[in-house]
Amino acid sequence: MNTLLTPLLAALLCTATLARAADDADLAALSLADTEAAPVAPARDWQLFIEGAAGFGVDGAGGHDQSQRLSGSFSLDTRLAPDWRLVLSDRLDQRWTGSFDDGDAVNTLRDAYLSWQAGDNTALDAGRINTRYGVAMGYNPTDWFRANAIRSRVSEDPGSLRENRQGSVMLRGQQLWDGGAATALYSPELSDIRRDGSFNLDLGATNYRDRGLLAVTTRINDSLSPEWLLYRAAGGEPQLGANLTVLANAATVAYVEWSGGRASSLAALAAGYDDSSFRNRLALGATYTTTSKLSLTLEYDYNGAGLDDAGWQALQAGSPLAYWRYRALVRDLQELPTRHAWFARAAWQDAIISHLDLTGMLRINGDDHSTLTWLEARYHWDKTDLALQWQMNRGDAGSEYGALAQRQFWQVLMTQYF
Amino acid sequence: MLKSSLYAALLLCATVAHAAPDAQSLLAATDAIRNPEKPFSLTTTLTEYRNGKQTDTSTLAVYSKADKAGGEFRSLIRFEAPVRDAGKLMLKSGNDLWFYDPATRASIRISPQQRLLGQAANGDVVTVNLAKDYKATLVGEEDVQDGERQARHAYKLALAAVSPDVTYNKIEMWVDQQNSRPIKAKFFADSGRLLKTAYYRRFENQLGVLRPTETVIIDGLDPNWVTVMRFGGYGWRDIPEGWLQKDYLPRFKPE
């Protein structure tokens, strides 16, 4: 009898103890909630941060270089009148390489525009606007306004490349309705000369020809809202585009981004001839998030205007001038140099300890198999971030990443928000 | 005659004594207490404590309206603080979730699992119509302590998800027998693991109804992780249908 009762009593006692422990925890939590919370800053229209960075690069021959950067970023989104908004966004990067006597400043005017809310569902914007399209993460075939938009490259992180670029001067209108939206924009040619002065507005980079875009989003059902785009630049053929995301399950979002139209290849553009034919660009990927706050993205990218494997080999074997001219064009247009690429990203929030975020990114050229690896550890306090970044480029001498002068690059960053 | 009348009276008494309320109606009543019936906005301040120390604070402005057809709430959530996140937005329409970062000008679709990463995971607890997504069963009556540590006689409801795409597979909820106010709730994962316990407290008259202005959330795995949500600034809002889509996010700037 005792042998039966003992475990039963022990189990009952254990259950009672656990229940009491849970009640005690609840009471402790409620007492904690009674304490006055620290005051919260009121909402405001502007954001300002200053970032300092120190970098250390190693080249293929074992040589090394040092660099320093001090950056300031300011954004303002304020209401001038009930229906009028002013949006300003600017960034200044001051760099030094080697010594502090050898400095260079680059200002990037990201946004400077006025917005008029003509009605609940109608809006008009005019000014310099950093407009961005595309649902993919590593390569955006429908983000046509990315071309020539980067003045100062501070990181290979795709988020940074999208953020730190100058807008194009344009007139933009948007009409919304229940279940859809249409946006039309016109960006005129203002200059055909690019200028690299520190504070130059560099309109020749963003407004080098007349461009127009029409984007329409239609809701098919609650979870399916494709976006259709039509883009045309003066002297070019119309380009079609589409963006679609699908919730595959509670933890996975799959996406596809496509653009297509008659256009010259990048090689023809670099060499100055026309070989127009219908070319597709595609990004296809998915992001999966685990219960332990880890998000994993895998993406396949295709650029029908890039060089195929044979063409890429031939370019590497030919004139260095032609090779680097092609590389410079691809970099300015933020394109893929060859047909196929893979992009993978892992972001782990509150990794190991609270407030520590670890991010890793891998780019693989699908044709020459060179790789770019980028890792970041970022710890954040309330108004301060401290980050350590490491980048490694690997591949054969003429490959996409192997040809870069730096093999490895370390960078320490500190960001202070105000 | 007397005998049959006595039987009838006894039967009536017995029926009254055991008149169990309809669990689903009770759940709907708690929804109506937590959620205003017309489009509204409010400010939520989330304060997070770890091991008794305040570790994080964030403020969200929530704009919400119930879907005309299904009754499901659709919300626009704007991050006001901390400064690093100020201006970021989340659009939530069922499991259709979009996150907008004004810095990158990007509207990114996120999965329900991804939404759980941030503090905003708790931010929409205020606007969930549980009666729509769960089938309620009356489990019994219990005396429980409420969020103010007062003893309350409560109905205990067991909520089972009727739709597969909800965040919590199972919920237990205690409802005040006197006034149908939600007292506390326990949220469970598919595996049966307790994810969080929530206490609804500090009831105040907001938009014409006595509503909880604080929710204290205790993590199921780590009871020393406590999040306090304080709701204020309630107001009726006109929220046009056109706003509740990702294309509107860059334009959303509440006054």
C-alpha cells in the first residue's frame, strides 16, 4: 500500500509545489508591473545618428591598409500643413585612408521632396525621391532606379546599399483603392554629366535621361497581392516587371521578382554597341524563421543581360581595359556581371545574449564560383550600436570576387543615435 | 398536482443553479471589452523586465479597424520609440504581414513566425478577436486572483483554434463571472508548452466601456521575463480601406 501511496503523494506534492511556484512568479511579475516605468521619449519628426568606423584590409599579397570613416545621417519627415509633408534625408561620409591629412567627403542627398495628400486616397510628390521596388533581398530586377544611385559605398550589406543612395528627381502620383494601388512617376533628364564633387547633387547620375514608371498592385485574395510594373527610359524599349510574395507556411515567405523586355546586354552597353533582344532578369527566394529568432534566406538570381560563362572567361582573358570598364558599369548599375548567382543570408536576433544580433551573408557567383562572405556582430544599447564586421572575397584572379584588391576587410563601427 | 408543481419548481431551481453561460458568447463579450467596436487608435507602451530589471521600452501607435466581413482586426502599427526604430511600420491583416522601414524604403513581407521576433509580437494582443479564431468551451468555475491581486470568481474557458494559421494553438482564459471582464489568459504552443500568461488589469472607462489599460505578460519558459503593456490615448479614427495595404505604408503619417 505504502509503495503505491508514496509516489502518488510525491507527485501531488510536486504538482502543488510547481503550481505555487507559478503563482509566486505571477505575483512577482504583477508587483514589478506596479513600479513606474522609465519615461518614454515622445514621437518626433526627425532622426539623426553619427557613425564612426575603423577598417583594416588585407590584400592578396599579404599587404594591408587602414581606413577611417565618420558619417552623419539626418532624416526629417514633417507636416508643413494638414495635407503637406516635407521629406528630407541626407548622409555625409568623411573618409580617411592612411592618414588624417588624406581625407575625402561625399554627401548623398537621398530625399528632398514635397508631398501633397490631395485626398484620402490620392497623393502627389515632387522632388528628389529614393524610390525603390522589388521584393527580393540580394538582387532586384525591378528596382530600376538603383542605377548610378550609390555615391558612397559603406557596406556590402544589401540593406545599407538600398538605404545609402541618392534619389532621382521626379514627379510621382499615387491612387489607392480598397484592394489595390497605382503609382505613376516621371523622372526627367536634367544633366548628362556626372560630377563627383563632395557636395555636388550629381543629377547626371540619377537624371541622365527621361524615365517613367507605372506600378499597379491588385489584391487577388487576402494573401496574394501581385505588383505589376511598366518602365521605360528614353532611347530604350519598355520593360515589364512583377513582384509576388507568398506565405508558404507560418514560418516561411517565398518571393519572386521578375523583369523582362528588349534591351542590350551589359557587354554591349560597356563596349558601346547595340545587341537588343528580349532579356529576362529574375530573383527567386524564400525566408524561413525558426522559433529561436533565426531567419534564413536563400535566393537564386538570374541576369539575362549578364555575360554567360564563356563570355565571362573571354572577357577575363582579353584586354584589362575592357574588363575593368565592364566591371565599373556593372557596379554603377548594381547589376550581376554574369548570368547566375546565389545569395544566402542568416540573421539571428538576440543571439546567445539579449541585444546581440549576428548577421551573415554569402554571395556566390554561379558562373565563376567566386564568393563574398560577410559577417556582422552587432550589440545595441538604447541609443548606441557597436558592431564588428568581417568580409572575405575568394575566387580566381579574374573572377567577380577574386579580382577585388582586398581579400579580407575588418571593420569596427560605433553608431550613436540622437 | 402539488407534487408535479414541486417537481417543476425543483427542476427550475436546478436549471437556474446550473445555467451555464454560452462559452462562445462569453468569449465574444471579453473581445468587446478589449476591442472598441469602431475604427480606433491608441498608444501602447511596452516595458520589458528581465530578472526584475527594466531592459527595454518601446512605444507603438496602433490604428485598427475590424474587417467588414470577417470581424478580424486589421492594424497599422507605427514604432515611436526607441529612436533606432522610430518611424518603422507594421501592417497586419490576418496573416498578411508587412514591415516597412523608412530608411530602406522597403516594404518586406514577413511570416507570423518572423513577427514574433520583436516586441511588436505583443503589440497586437490588443486587437485580436478571439471569438473569430477559437472555439470556446466552459471548463468550470474557479476562484482566481486578478491582476490587482483581488480574489474573483471566474469562468474558466478552454479555447481551441479553429483556424490552423493562428499564433496560439490553445488558450485558457478566466472570465469574471460578475461582468465578463477578462482576468487572465494562458497561451499555449502546438506542443502544449505554455508560451505566455497574460493578466488584464487597471480597468478604466475608454471609448465608453471599462477596458483593461494594462496587460502584464509573463513568459512561459522564463517567468523572470515580464512585459507590461500600457494602453493610452484611445480615440475613434477614420481609417480608409485604402490605407490597409502595403503601398500605403510609405505615406502613413498619423497626426
